[in-house]
Amino acid sequence: MYFAIKHLHVTCVVLSATGFLLRGLWMITGNPLLQHRLTRVLPHVVDSLLLLSAITLAVMIQQYPFAAGWVTAKVAGLLAYILLGTVALKRGRTMRIRVAAFVAALLVYAWIVSVALTKNLAGFLA
């Protein structure tokens, strides 16, 4: 069961990152697909599955935030990613702010993945 849930989790990681990248590019180019109903709903479905599979995996391997440093780092990174993502796609007042937040969110996302792969708090910054 562990490998099935891990596979679901990794699939959702790829889908979430791809979707965010696409929505960010649409934001930059002013593409009206950014306002499409599916574009607004599907990321929430994918991200909910991602979070549920992450919680399930944490319970299965008994690695919890505040007990396992690398899991705590991923949760902190996730919060930063969410905040930057909302600035990039919705809340940024200027295009410059939105693009900067978009790039920063992508870097945070890459760092979260590197922490997951290395189980090192610093991830690719090590």
C-alpha cells in the first residue's frame, strides 16, 4: 500500500507543479484560459490529493512535522509556496510583483522536492 500512495503523491507533485507553471505562464501572457472553470477547480483537486497522500505517507513512515526536521522543513516550504503562489496568480498588484512571486514560488517548490529526495533540511541549498 505504501508504494501505491507514494506513487499517487509523486504523481500529484508533478501535476501540481506542471499546473502551476502553466497557470503562471498564462498569467504572464494574459491568456483567458486562466479564468476557465477547470483551471480554477482542478488545481484544488490535485493539491488536496497531494496533501492527503502526504499526510498518509507521514503516518505510514511515522515521520511527523516537529519530530522529523525534513518534514517540518517541507511543511514550512509548503506554506511559503502557497503564499507566493497566491501573490503570483491573484494578489500581486503589478505584473512585476506577480512574476517575481511566480519565480520565487517555483524555486521554493524545487527546494521542497529536493528536501524530500535528500531528507536534508537544506535540500539543494546544502
